[in-house]
Amino acid sequence: MTICPCCGFKSDADLSAGCNACGACPVGEALPRPDIELPSYGRSLVLAVSGALIMLLFVSQTVVALIERSGRGAKSNLALLTMIPFDWRSWLAASETAAWRLKWVAIPVTIFVLWLFRKLYRSVMNSPDRFCGLRYARRGYIASAMFPLLILLFIGLTVPERLTQYRDGKEAARQAPAYRISRALDEYRENFGGLPDNLKDLTRRLPDDDGSLAAALSNVEVSGYRPSAEVAAVPKRKPQTLRGAAIRNASINTADDPITERLSFTNYELVFPGADKQLGTDDDLILRDGFIDTASETRSTQVRKRR
């Protein structure tokens, strides 16, 4: 393919008869190639600058994350500089935060490293007479290749902690209805002086504007609620005495009057089904007087007490 130097038209025909586009004709023989040609540094410069910018991006995001973690509550820039920690744990945590923020940037960078940067570096390495700056090209290419590896490394370090947080979140979501019912029972005891004998009394006698109490009670078995009371705490009536009578009539019943006051429950136990949605298994949650425990842990505690 021949390119016309006048108009840039590309053609496979010989330009000796003139350009097919503009009609320009050669005025002499083509100049010979020079004996000494200086090598180009453009490709090495592209690799070096790209690697430096990519690593500078990661370092800057790490510093920003470190400042955000340590600069909360700082009222001035001077106070912010004095509050920046220099221990390796803080820098590690900041690097992990920066890696998560740059995770989407690592995808195009990886594509460029595996295709474009690799092609440029191989051309510089295979043609040292045409391209110079092999050392700088190598450093830039290594820096570019290290960026996705660093992102992958720091994200991988956070995976165990994130898995733990995920499990804790699921466990907290599972225990949320129990805590909501526990708060409702405390409100009921404070307002009415005792615990209800039926869980339906909670929705009938307590306000539930956001509907969280009804949602918590929707998946609870009524049979799992077991209120109890201390017998010694139940009030008793004293027998009435006849004043001014010396001798009591034998026909008068001398037994104590029966308890006419309503029984006030002071303790409770509520069983929630576990992940299998069935009661009576080891993963059941037991809410006992405001404390949540699993059925397996409750059984192990009872066994230790017996010993």
C-alpha cells in the first residue's frame, strides 16, 4: 500500500503515474533511508507514565481512606495531620478500603495490561534498535500489572471479616423479632403491672404504629409462649375478724378467703423456630426474660448445672 504525500490517499497502485485522488506526480526519486536512525521512546514513555499514574491512583485512594478513618472529629487541617496514624494496621485497613473503591477500575486496567501494555512491552523488548527505554518500559509494565494484583490481594484479605459480618447480619435479622417482642413485653409489664397470658394481648393493648410488633408475632407459635409467676409473690387476703364478738359462731367458715385477684405473671419463656422453621430442634431460639439463647446452648448449660 502506498500513501500519497500530498493528500494522504491510500492505494495499491504505483505513484509514478500520479495519485488517483489528487493527481500529484513524483518529481524525483524517493529519498534513501538514513544510515543512522534514532530509536523511538514513545512506547516506553506510554508504559512508564501509565504505570506511574495507576500506582499513584491507588496510593492516593489509600491516603484518602486513611484520612477519613482517622480524621473524624478533626476541626482543622493541622489537627487532621496530627491525628493520622502511622502504624501498619491502619495503613492495611486503608488499603483494603481503597481496594474496594477501585475494584471496578481494576477491570479495564487488567484488560489493558493483558492486551495493549503487553503488546507495547513486547515490541520494545523485541526491537531495541527501533525503541529505547526498555528499563523504564519494564518498570511501567510491572507497575501496571501490580495494580490488579494489589486489588485482588487486599480484597481477599477482607473476605473472612466480611463473611463474619454477613453471618452476624443474618443472625441479627433472625433475632430481631425476638428483641421486638421482648421490648413489647417490657412495655406491657411497665404499663399493666404484669405479663400477658396471651401474646395477642400485646397487639390489642400496645401501640404498633410501624407494624413491627405484628410482623414479629406473625411467625411465632402461640404454644411457644410460657408465662409463669412466683407463688410467693401472689397477694393473699387476710381473714376478716369479728370485732366485739367474744365467741365466734361455729357455723361461720374459718377458712381463708379464696384468692380473687388476677394472677400476675412475672417471668416468661418464648421459643422461636430456627432456620429449619420447625420447633423442637437444636437451632431454636429461646427468649427467656429478655435474654436470647439457642436450644442447644440451653441444654448444655442445664447439663453443666446438674454436674
